[in-house]
Amino acid sequence: MPARIIRRLSAVALLTLLLVPWAAHPDALPLFDTHLHYNVPHAEALPPEQASAALVDAGIVRAVVSTRTDELAEALMQAAPGRILPFLDVYDSPAHKQTWMHQEELPERVRARLDAGLATGAWRGIGELHLFADDRHSPVFQELLELAHRRGLPVMIHGDPAVIDRAYEIEPDALILWAHAGSFPYPPLLHDYLERYPSLYVDLSMRSERLNPPGGMPLEWQDLLIEHADRFLIGADTFSTRRWMELDDHVAGIRAWLAQLPPDVARHIGHDNAAALFAEEAAPRN
């Protein structure tokens, strides 16, 4: 539906639009979550079988899950066969997110883990990488981005617009998932970057409050999501054990703003974009 029509809808007309069958039963919309984490503290509180059950209960049919260890990736994939797409988390610990870009040996360690692979499947991406403007010229960042691109792997970046610009200077065709809609999640800025970089995708994890404040989704967000319905992704971002335990609540928040979009747009953002993206990853390069 064109954005100009959405803008003209009265409150009553918008409510009528939302009362289509799937919106009346929002749990029927299958979700493809592109931003979850699963590490030792999560596994201690929620073993793989329970984590898998939590995904099922939330209606998440597939999920990108970042993990620091091959063993946890294997265990979760075995507990949820066909549901997990593992991303290689390069950090040794949460504190490592502050220093990884200065550790010259990191690209070789990541390369070795990628080469070793997983018994139950291959790594499907790298990240989440936390990087901000002052460190965007890090040689380690450049090596990791080049390594991922050669292997046809997307990279999830948590960073400033300047970091995204630098990434596309390094690899103009890089496949990047921009976590949390970036550090400055403003619709005009996001529109500019989506127009500028055709292989950039925007992950809307941790942005439900912006997308669904009191009074409903702002028109500028509605317009942006409708215009670029094929470039946005959803995620619950289980960075803490508590967020795993409250997964249903966070997913309900996502469904609440998805339900304010035309059904076809909601399906693309909630599921189809990620399904197409990971079905059509670039072939590895030598």
C-alpha cells in the first residue's frame, strides 16, 4: 500500500485495516529472528532444549544466533534442527567488544574457526561486531570484512553510520546487517543509507519503543518501512539471560508494531526478507 494512503487513514480506518485475519491472531505470523545471542550464561539458565522450546512458543520458525563457542552452536542446532543459523561471535567475553578491533591475531583465529566448520552445519555469518567511528579504520575490521566477503558471509555490525560507510569502502558489495537500525535510528538517515548501499539490511531489534510509542507507529516510520519493505529485519536480541527468559514479551512487542503495517509489509519484515536473504547468500570466493 503506498505510503500516501497510509498517511490519509483516519484512526478508525487504520483500526479497520488492522482487523484482517492474521492481525486478529498475530501469533499466526511466523517470525524469522535475525538477532539472538546464546552463550554460556544463557545456556546455564536455559539449556538448549529449553531455548528451542522458547523459540517455538514465541512463533520464531528460524533464528540467527550468535555464539562464542562451537560447542554451544552445535548443541543449539541439535536441539532445534533446521531452526538455527549460527553466527560466529568473535568475542572471548563481553569485555572483548571494547578491544577486538586492536587484536591483530583475531582474523587468523576467526579464519581457523570458519575452516574447522561445524559438525551439524556451516557458520552462516560473523558478528555482532561492535565498532564506532573512531575505530573504523582498524586493520582488524578490514581483514574480518574481507574474510567474510570472500566466503559469502554476512556481517552483523553494531555501529555508527561512519562505520557502515567505511565497510562499503572496503567491500562495496559486502552483505551487512546493521544492528538496531544503527546508533542514530532516524528514518531520514536510514532512508539515505538504504538508497546508498543496495546490500545493506537493517535489523530493528531493540527499537520497539521507537516503532510503537504511545499513540502508535509514527508516520515517518510507517513510510520508511513501507517504502523499503524488502530491507528490514526483526530481532529480539537476547544479549542477557533475562531477555531469554522474557522472550515472549519481547516478541509480543515486535508483533505489536508489525500489526500496524499492511499485512504484506509485515510478512516481509517479520519473515520473508530474512528467508530470502539466507537462501540467496553469495557463493564463497576463493
